[in-house]
Amino acid sequence: MDLLHKLRAIESRLAMFEDAAATPGLTVIEGVLGPCEVIVQGRPTLMFGSNNYLGLTKHPDVVDAARRALDDYGTGTTGSRTANGTFALHEALERDFAEWFGKRHAIIFSTGYQANLSLIGGLCGAGDVILIDSDSHASIYDATRQTPSQVIGFRHNSADSLRRKLERLPRGERNRLVVVEGLYSIRGDVAPLLDIANICSANGAYLLVDEAHSLGTYGARGLGCAEDQGVLDRVDFIVGTFSKSLAGIGGVCVSDHPELRALHFLARAYVFTASGSPSNVASVAAAVRVIRQHPELRERLWTNIRALRRGLRDVGYAIGESESPIVPILIGDEERTIALWQGLLTAGLYVNLIVPPGCPKDDCVLRASCSAAHTPDQIDRALEIFARARSRSAESLALQRGHTVARAF
Ligand SMILES: Cc1ncc(COP(=O)(O)O)c(C=O)c1O
């Protein structure tokens, strides 16, 4: 078999979209009009498909901090944290995170993906056991693949399934790590962290919670689902990303375990890659300050979530049960999902398209995400586009099938 065969298969799949309005996965944002409005194909487009949950990408304090760091430190660090890439800015941001979380230690990474690679790869070796939720993000799956550890999956968000798997392991060992997410990124459902923490304690397992989507959006201080569910002190390692609410790029882990510091020498995804650029690190520090000083941003986000969910239900879309910044619109069939996504984009609304391999074949989803920066007018305009697209799609299905489609999407 030719090595290039896999790539040619993708090319021929893309060719199917050549004449279509837009090709999934290849949307180009040509300009940014605001935190929730961009230009795509020359047209102003409402952005309901970013992870800019608190709308901080254009916040004046965040932008100013980046600009000042650019002037003071230049564009890049040109090296890894361990070699020549640790600037005072990196250490200051680690102190900020430790203080914000009330944890003794924090370590930052160049991306959230690398945070998981570093943590899981640094902690787990031969003879260890990693237990992961079956809906885990690719960075968690990939992190487990780099280790010689035994990897065991458990049913999504099922504390019972986790308990059964842990109870089958030999007792008395401290060589097992349970990895879950606070808020799951496709369906927007939240992990039962209290039950999971109790099961980990009862079975001598360490617990890592990836709060990529929940950092900034959940909890009285915005620390995520562990804070929201009152179990912050029961979690061994909290991982976060800067690429969502924090409007930058990078990742972090906070923990009370002093051993965390050794990742600086041990974690390959940290040691063998360049550190975050000064402007980015400074902008993330400013975003943390804004989040800490402005809890009303979170209130605005949740008001918007409720308005979007109510509106989508009113126009007949099936959406997931869990109320979160991620609103999954359940469509099912791949072709219909792609057609609807293209229709929305052509009408000026960008949402995320989730088709295989991101989900099972007949379980395709459009994923809308909310931001504190969405205005009521932007939400109304988005809902109008959703409503028009739904009636067009229902009409075309009725024509194709020769009958009226009564079922909601
Ligand atoms: C749960 C989870 N972990 C980690 C990541 C990776 O974060 P980053 O984009 O900072 O690499 C993501 C990104 O979507 C995610 O959803």
C-alpha cells in the first residue's frame, strides 16, 4: 500500500465539495470585525462557532498587555522552557494561576494539547494504569498512546463504569490515573465530579480533570467544574487551556503535589518545544485578571446561553439536555448535517460541524457556542438564520422524499 493513499482518499472526499458553497474544515476567516463577528467569503458572518466564551480576544486590557510585551520582549522566545525559553513572564503567569486556584503549584505549556501530553506522559510509565472517559478529547487519547501504560476506557460520564473498572485492578497500588474532562466539548455535558472523586479516593487513584472548556465559564471564581461542584481540593491535577476563555494559546496544570515541578525536566512535550511567546503569555495574564475582576462576564454568558437554547427549541431544533456554553444541535445524517451547515454559512452564520471521525456515522451534530460578547441583536439574527435554514431544509427533504417531514431535526 502506498503511503500517500490515505491522503489521496481525503483529497477525493474534498473534491466532492468543489462546487459547493463551502468545504467543511476549510473555512477561512478573512477578517475579524469583533469578538463575535468575522468576515468569511467576503461577507460579515456571525461567529457562533468559536471558543471565545468570555469574548476577551478583543478586550482592551488583553490587547494592550500583548502589545506592551511585544515592545518589551520581542516576538518570540526562540527556545524551550528548559533551554532558553523561561522568561519572567512565564513564571509570573504560573504564580498567578497557583494563586487564582489556591493551589501550591502551577506549570504552563505551549498548548493545552501539550499540557495533556506532558502530564499524562510525565506521570505514567510501564506498569501504570490510565483510566479515561470514552468521550475524551484527542489530546487525552494521544497522551495515553505515547506511554507504555495500560489504558482502560470507561463509559462516558458513568461513575459506576469507572468504579467497576477500578475495582478489578489489584488493590493497594498508587499507580493509576483517572482522566476526565469537566465539560465535554462536543455535547456540552458536565462530568459528575463528586462521584468520580469519591471513587478515585476509595480506590487509591489520582484524578486529573481537564477543564479546557469550563475554565472561566463555571464556578464562582471561574475555575471550572471542579470548583462549581465543590471538589477543587479533591482533584490532584487540573489542566486548562488558554485557547478558549483566556483568548490566547497555551495550557496550564495546577496541583498541590510539589512533584509537578519535575515535569520541567521530564515531560517531552514541554522540554522539546518552544515556550509561549511573550505577547501571548502577557495577554493570558491580563485575561486572568479580567476574569477575576469581572464575574459579571460569566453572568452575561449564561444569560446568552439560555436565550440561544430557548430560541433554538422554539424554532424546532433538537438540542442536548445539558445547559452549557456548548449547544449541540442534533441532526443525525451526515449529508443533511453538511448541507445545513453550508446553508447557515451562506446565510451569514458560522457554527461548528461535527461529522465522522468526530462522531459516529448517524450521530452528526452542529455545535453552536455562546459568548458573553454576543449581543441580543446577534443572538436574534442567528436565530432568524437558524429558523430559515430549518424550513428550507425541511422543504427540500419533503421534495426529495415525496412527503412532509413532521419530525423535528
Ligand atoms: C478537552 C480539551 N483538552 C485539550 C484541548 C487542547 O487545547 P489547545 O487548543 O490549547 O491545544 C482541547 C481543545 O479543544 C480540549 O477540548
